[in-house]
Amino acid sequence: MSTFTKARTRRQQRHTDSLSKSHMEDKRAAESRRNVEWIAIPAPQYPGKKRDFQQLGLTGHAYKHCNGKWIRCEKPEEYADYIQIQSKKRDTYLDHTTRKGIPVTMKRRVKAPIEILVVPFAPYLTEYVHDELMAGRDPRPYLVQIRNLWLKGALKLFLAKRDIVGYSLHADTNWLHFDLALCRQDLGGHRIGKSGLMLAGPWNVGVDRQIRCGAKIASDKKVLFGGNVRRFRARYGAEAKPTDVILARMLDSAADEVLGPRIQRHKLAYANSVPQLEAMHRAAQLDRINSAKSILERNIPQVNAVSEQPSMTL
């Protein structure tokens, strides 16, 4: 328990009242934390091959979306500066209300105007790009076509739902992916669409891809995925589809359309590798458990070795 706190936040200010709801919630949270011991262990989350696309000549890039046109960012930090500027320009919206029975328009501030939606390449598309680069062939002309088809679909998907502020391709990771920058406020201060994007999450996107490419997935994963699908439909409606799943499927369809038979070998290889990947993940989980067990055994206090300590007073 801290003996001195600068009460900067509303939560900290209300905590001092022992009868307040905030204090009771903080107390429950603190008691819950005291019952949990966290152990730091080395734990690689994604076992598998490592790739370095940048060394092979594929670098990331970014485009601004301004007045319906895509403008490539050429300078370092240009896209980051642009996103920050857009965040400041779009951090308020006009709200219509009444005061004393008189209609008024007021500005309301938004804490996080920019939303970033990560759309990963399918594993077999990432593998295809890597193989092409390793063979000395340039996959970028095909990637441009895939990107253009995908962006066309994304613009249609988010029509009347979000402004697409820009996008960036990340090639400095093990998995190629797009970062799509969205905003619910336009430059005129009007709100677009509804709050929330109806997302299923990256795990569900990955499993959906495995099923669609014909992979045989583990029974427990199939049960968990089915439960997630049912809960999503119960929340949003039987006809609703997750936005992140739609974007991933659109990217996969664009790759199929552009690459055709060239991608089929990689898709089949990925489908066949899924059981092995699942086994690798289970082995990694077991390694984490064994590592934590080893650390615990080394740090268990030896009761018999505790010596009597002299009393101390202030």
C-alpha cells in the first residue's frame, strides 16, 4: 500500500472515500492482484521459421489517402507525421443538443481519433513472397495488383462507416501485414458510422484461414472457434460478419485472383503443415509450463533454513 499519492486522476481523487464505489472496486482489484504471482520466463509465442524480407530487398511503404487519392510517402517519418496531424484535425466532432430548450451545436473531443486495423497476409502468401525473393524474382508487381484490389474492396467496405486515412505495408516482421488507419470523424467535424468495428480477433482470423484453405485443425480448436462464432452472431446478428475476417478474406481472394495457380502450391503446403504447427505450439506451451515450474522450485523458501531475526523497533 502506497503511503503517498498525488491524486492527479478522478479515480485517485475518489479512492480516498472509503465508502465510494471507486474505492470498493480498487480494493477488490488490489486483493485480486495480491493472490496472483507473476513469473517472468523466456517464452517464444510463435515457433516457426524466421524471415528477413528487408535483407532480400522488400521494404515497407506507406500511402496517405487524401481527397480520394492515394499519395505515396517518400520521406522518413512523413507518414507518422501525417497520422499525427490527422489525429489533431479529427479529434473533435459536432454534436447537436439542447440547453434550456434551445437547440445548440457543440464540439466534443475524442481521446483516440485514429484507429489502426492490422490485416496480416495469409501465411501461404507470405511464404510465396519469401520464396520468390529467395529465388531472385521480384514479387512486387503482383503485390501491387493484390494491394490495389484489396484497397478497392476496403474502400467499399468502410463506405459510410469510417474514413480511410492511409495505410502502410510492414516488411520488417516475420509476417507481412498492412496497417490500415481509420477515423470516425471527417475533416468537417461529422461522425461516420457507429462505434466499434465488430472484430473477431487475430486468432479467429487465423483459424478461419486455416479452415478455408482446407487444413485439418485440432478438435479442441474447432470447438473453441465454433463457440466464438456463435457468440459473435448472438451479439451482432445471424447475418453479421467480423470486419477483420472480411478484410482477410478480401486479401486472400485478391491473391487468388492475381496469382492463380502460382499460389496453390503454397496454400496446399500450408494446409498440410497446420497439424505440425499445432504440435509446435503445444510443445512451446509445455516448455513455458516446465520453465515456470523450474523457477518456482528454485525459489521456494526453505522453512527449516529460516533463522531467528532480532526484533527491531522505530
